[in-house]
Amino acid sequence: MQIDRIDMSHLKMPLASHFETSFGRVYHQETLIIKVTGGDLVGWGECPASAQPYYSSETVTTAKYIIKDFLAPIILGKVYSDIGNLTSVFSYIRGHNMAKAGVIMALYDLIARKRKMPLAKLYGESAIGSSNRTLEGGIRKYIPSGISLGIQDSANELIKRVENALTQGYKRIKVKIKPGWDVNIIPAIRKRFPKILLAVDANGAYKLSDRKLLKKLDKYNLLMIEQPLFYNDIVDHAELQRELQTPICLDESIKSYHDAEQAIKLKSCRIINIKQARVGGPIEAIKIHDFCRKNKIPVWCGGLLESGIGRLHNIALASLPGFTLPPDISASARFYEKDIISPPIALQSDGTIKIPTNAGLGAEVNIKQLRQYIVHHETIKPRG
């Protein structure tokens, strides 16, 4: 199956409601949709690098440049028959994980469609000890769904959003925190909902000198404190974890298998959030999953406000057996009134999301809706 062309669509998608983290408040999500064409088949991936370099050093603009000038020339005109061909395809290019991830996801979808198999089953073939059992043999046909709630204008507003999420059936509630929106907020949530699975996410907003404040969160029976310290830190997290009863979960600090290995060796965390876009795509994500599973470190699948395309890839990843904690994979309507896939991702009445069983992504891309969000489109073909 020869790769004939790559299409990049830079989208600006309005959010159903604003989303605020310690980085700031956003009303739109900018993302890069990747379509690879091989013969009469296409595969879809997503590079969810946002417009600003806040969560990551990558942006939509840098990703477009890297894909056009460096990644596309490597794969255009080449033949890919299975995922084994992709293991080291971009190994000589340092960094730019989100750009790499978008292309490799699209290639995974293309190969799954060629083999007429669900994307989750293809992901399962890559994982140690799961083989094809993701959809056959009882590992799971549904995944529990968690939700991430941004910083609100008031504690009462946040509590209303928590209550609404629980009513919808979400299995785990995660709330964003930052200095000044932490120990004054979490007690109110825990008092109102004493038994829910509750986590907090700081996105690196604190310093080691804030340890006394962070230790106050121990009394609220949290599932985890996600990425409390600097985004590139593993050493100080190890020191903080020794002082906290609550498990630290690392997110931004884990950009590769090597990072995960070092963090576990140093005991910098007890949980890892695997975002395949952050680590370079499904191959690296699955390697981290396998390593953590071997070392009995719980993992869960995080999200980056992806459209339905990226979210379906995340569902396939989260179907693997090591993902034992509810992921940040919610229904399409959570972030977008009009997603770009049909049917949109839906939350079941029991708070789960069904793993698609159709070939590839398991849903069709709504081209008409996608075009309404495009701010820039580019087609790349083999040179010469």
C-alpha cells in the first residue's frame, strides 16, 4: 500500500463552553487533521497541538512545517503493509512528538482499513500480552469514561458542573487547580460528593516550595494529583512524592518511553497519564503501556481537546489491558456541539463508551462539517 499523498487541515473548532486551566482560558480549539491516501483508501489522524506553546512547545504552525518539510518526504511514495514498518520511521527526527503522532495515527487507521479490522484490534496487536484480544476474548468492549473540568468563575459553578457530570454517568471527575484555586475549592467538592472518584490536575502550576499546601490535599482522598510541578521535571516530583500520601500522576513530564522508565526508577510518581499525541503516537504510547503494566504502575489515557478523530484513536489506545483507570475520553458533545465524525462519540447510560467494531476508526469523517472549521488546507505529494 503506497502512500500517495498527505492532506493537512488546520481547524479552528468552537468549544461548547470555555475551558480554563492554569495556562488560561480558551474558547476555540485549533488542531491539525492529517489524512493519508494510499490507493483508494484513506487514513485519518490528528495532531492536537494548539495555537499557543503553553501545554507543549509545539503549535499547529510548527507541526505543519515539520510534517510538510520533514515527515511527509519520509513516507510519501513508500509502501507500508503492517505496523511493524512504522516502528522507527521518524527515529532520526528529534522531538516534534505531536506532529509525528498525527501522521502515525493516520497510518494506523489506513492499515486497519486495509486489513478490514477495528482500530482497537490493531492497537492490541502492538501490545505485549493483549494480541487480538482487545475485541475478542473478553478484555473489554467498553471503556469507562472520565471527565476533566476546567477552572470556573466560582466554587458553586464548579460544583454544578460536577453534579451534571455525575448525572450523565461519568466514572471519574478531574478538576483543574492552580494557586488560589485548590485547598479553598477541593474541600467543598469533597463535602458535597464524599464518595466520588476525584482527581486534581495542576498542569505544572506549583513549585516544590508549595509542598505544605499540596500536602493539605492528602486529607481529601484524591485518586491523584496530576503534574503538580514543572512540566520538564522528574527529580523534584520524586522528592514531593515521598512526602505525599496522594499518588502523583505525571503527564507533561513523560514525553517518551525513556522518561517513563526514569520516572518509575526514581519513584517520581505512582500513576502515569499516557497521551499518545504527547509521546509521539501509538507505537511509543503502547511501549509505555507495556512497561508500566510490567511494573504494576496504573496508567490512564489523557486527552487534549481532540476532535472525534483523535478521540477515536484514544479510545483504541484505552482499550488495552493496562489502562485500569478511567480516561479523559468523554462524549463528543462535552467539548463540541458539532464534531467532525459521524456518528459522534456518545456516553452510554452506565458511564461507558463503546469501542467501535467497524474497520479503522469505526466512524466516518463528516467532510462537510470539517470544511466549515478549516482555516488552512494543504496537500503534499511526492516531489518530482
